[in-house]
Amino acid sequence: MDANWINNFREKLDTHYAWPALYTFKFIVRTGSEEQLLKLFPKHVASQKASKNGNYTSVTYSMMMPSSNAVIEVYQVAAAVEGLIAL
């Protein structure tokens, strides 16, 4: 992730959220890769939904985040999953 992008994202998060706050993460991965994502955040419950053709799975987490830096850290950890799309 580019440093300018991170700084802009942090600024937007801090403008729109009062920390701590419940933050919703939505990721899309190729079906079969969702287990890799789920292992990254074992303490959190995720909901999953397969795409129409079953090629992709969306994984949604609602996590209580203490700060914008914690949100960015989750995205950075999740980026380790190959082919991940973060919404």
C-alpha cells in the first residue's frame, strides 16, 4: 500500500468515525481461498456468501476497532491473501 494512500485513508476514517467504533470489512476471494483469510482473524466471526457462479466468496467481518491505524493494519494483514479484493 502506498504511503499517500494510507495517509488519505486514515484521514477519511478519522473524519467519519469516532474511535473506538464498529467497522465492517468486506473482502472478496476466489472460492477455496476463504479459509486462508479466516485463519488471519480467528477471534472474529465472519459471514460468507458465494457468488452466483460459485467462483468467488465474499467474506464480511464486523470488528470493534480502536483506531484508524488498527483498520489499516487489518487491510495490510489481509493483503497477504493472493487475489484478495477489499471493498
